[in-house]
Amino acid sequence: TGRGRFEEEDVGDWIDLLCTKTVTEHIAMTETSLPTRMVLGALGGMGAASCCHPLDVIRVQMQVDGGAGGTKQYNGFGDAAVKIVQRKGIIGGLYTGIDAAYLRQWTYGSCRVGIYAWLLSYTNKTQEKGVPVPFYKKLLMGSTSGAIGSAFGLPSEVALVRMGADAKSPPELRRNYKNVVDCLTRIVKEEGPTKLFSGGTPTIIRATLLSSAVLGCYSEAKEQLHVMFPAVFGNKEGIPLMFTSTMFASFVANSVSNPFDVVKSRVQNMPKPEAGKAAMYTGMIDCFSKSVKGEGPAILMRGFTPAFLKLAPYTTISLIITDKLTKAYTGKAGL
């Protein structure tokens, strides 16, 4: 009948509509949960850590080199890389502590990127249509997510520094951790659970500054470059725009965070004091003072080159992977 034909054709149209448009739009409009964003951030971070971990090992060993009047072993980035490989090989030297780096992505990295992406999405909804989120809000959101992530990730950060720097120590002073679980367990057993949070102040300050600069500048640079140079960066989700934005954000972030990174590495890697003797550093201020007094202000930028060489590709890889995974999963850009 006429009625039957109408219903049959209409049902077919509805099915086509649901499969081609409505479902896609529904997925794109559905708010991605915070846990989901954290998982996507952790996966992006793991991909980046797999590529960039050797640079982190070199950075840490250069930053603790010559600390507290010790003998300086390295004469630059290239010299450090060669000596580390000669001493322990590529896997044992440059990839030592990679399991701690992965754990760090599921604690610090997941919170840092996941919370920022969630806050950015929420704030975008409160803005008037067509009005972008102000830059200062992006910086505040980056600071917040970095501080929270750093607090959760402190134990893995301590393990990462300890394992990365251990190979540089004289044989009689090496801790010889088997893996990240062994490292964390022995720290608690031999030095007490509070040692897992050593260097907390410089670590959180560094993470706050780093996340604010990296995430805030990345989001802002994507917007501004897209508007200012549409002929070059016409695709807002294109790799060229993402790459340029992350390189700019990485340089700014590395410049403001490196002094705190040096202090953090030295505090977290200092040996347990012998009975009756004072600790090498009593805290962040003491480490800062002794380092500058003993080695000059330039010490605060020690390891800048490997830190930037690690941060730039790490930021590029992790944020692009996170953005692309989020786009594939939700239909929307994550950052």
C-alpha cells in the first residue's frame, strides 16, 4: 500500500541518516570522560618515551655530574653520550630506567595531559560561540594539571632519576637497581617511604612551569599560527602546524624549567648520608645555593641541550599521538 511504501522508504532513510551523520555527530558531541583522556595522554606519553628516553638519561647524568664538589666527567652532550654507551652499552646505558619512564607516563603524564584536555574542553563550552579560550586561562590550566600530575608521579620521578644516574656512579656507590619495582621497594626499605617524595618542591615547581608553558603555548600557538598564516597552516589538525607549535612551546618550557630541573635531579639523586654525617643537601634552597656558589650561575642551565633535544621531540610525539588518538576516538581534537 501507499502507507507501507512510505514506511519502508522512510525506515531506509533513517538507517542511512543514523549510519552516515547522526551517529558521527553524536560521538563528536559526547563529552569525553576524564579517565579516557588520561589513558589517551598516557599512551601518547609512552610512545614519546620509547623514542626519547636516551636523551633523558644523558640529561640527568649531565645535571648530577660534578655535584657537591665531585669530579666532573663529561665535557658536553656528545661526550656524555659516548661515555655512557662505552660504559654500559646502548640498552644498559641509554635505556636504563625505561620501565620507570613508562610508569611515570601512567602517573604524571596521564594526569598532566588528561586533566588539561578535560579542562580545556570544559572551558571551551563556557565561552561565547566563536570566542577562543584566553591564553592566560590555558596557562592556568596547564599549571594546574602539571602540579597535580607531578604530585601523583613523584615516586616514579625519583625512580627515573635514580636509575638514570646510577650507571655514572663509581662501582662501590652504585645501587644496581634491577627494575622500577626493585628501585621503589628498596628506597622504602632502605631509606624510608618519605624518600619516594624527595625533591618534591622543585619537582612540582618545575612541572607546573613546564606544563603551563608546553600545554598553554601549544594550544595558543596552534590557534594563532592558523589565523596568522592560513596559507601555510590551513589545516588546524595538520602535522606541520602541530610540529611548529610544539617546537615553540618546547623551547619556552625548557628555558623556564631547566634551573629547577637541575636542582630536582641533584636532590633526588643525592646519596644516603653516612651515620653521624649531614646530608649533601638539606633541601631545594640549599642545593640551589651550593650549586651556584660552587659551580657558578651557568650550572642552572646545565643539560639544556639534551633537555631540549629530548623535550622537543617528546612533546611533538606525545601531543601529536594524543591529539590523533583523541580525534580518532571522539571525532574532536584533544588539545
